[in-house]
Amino acid sequence: MSTLTATFTVDLTPAAVLPGAADRFDVAKTWTGALEGTSRGIMLTAGDPAGGSASYIATEIFEGTLDGREGTLTFQQLGTMAGGEPELSYVIAPGSGTGALTGITGTLTIGGIDEAGVHEVAVELP
């Protein structure tokens, strides 16, 4: 297993709400580090984040390079919060890679967010 590091900034734009979701957002990210490129996707939310219980799902397509290999990948996220305690699953969707990223699988872990909104990410590859 290898661990790579990257950062991203995110732009969330409110979008038309879909049935079954409290809110919907279009997501755009700019990635630097071991992941270099951009991703675009959609996020659906539910629950009461102010009350400490909520969830979201998101899917995004990344286009760029991972550790110098070029192609696309799909990232999927499931975030939940119960009693104010967050949990996050953030994975590379199996079978989603194209180009030199064909066959790539793994997980992403967000390590922190700085005051400028830059997210630190560890990418675990088998």
C-alpha cells in the first residue's frame, strides 16, 4: 500500500433540489499535489446539520494526473453526522479509471482544512 498527499479547494454552487434531498449542490474542485487537475460533480444533503444530525452523498469525476499518470477517476463520498460526530467514506469508484488510471482503486482521507479553505487529503492506494 502507498500513501500520496494532495490538496483541493472546493466551490459549492446551490442547484435545483431533487426529490429525496434537502439541498443539492454542484461541486467543482481544483486539486494539487499527487492529484493534479479538476473534478466536477453533484452533492445531495439531508437532515439537520445545525442540530448535529445530517448526511450527504457526492459523486465527482476527476480529470488530471495521479502521481504522474493521466486519466479520469470517479470519487464517491458518503458523509454522516449523528450527535455532532462526523464519519466520512471517500473512495475511488472501482472500475472508473480511464487512460493511465485504468484499474486504480483506493480511498481518500481528509486530514484537515486550513483557514483559506484548502483541504488536505491522503490518498491510499493498494
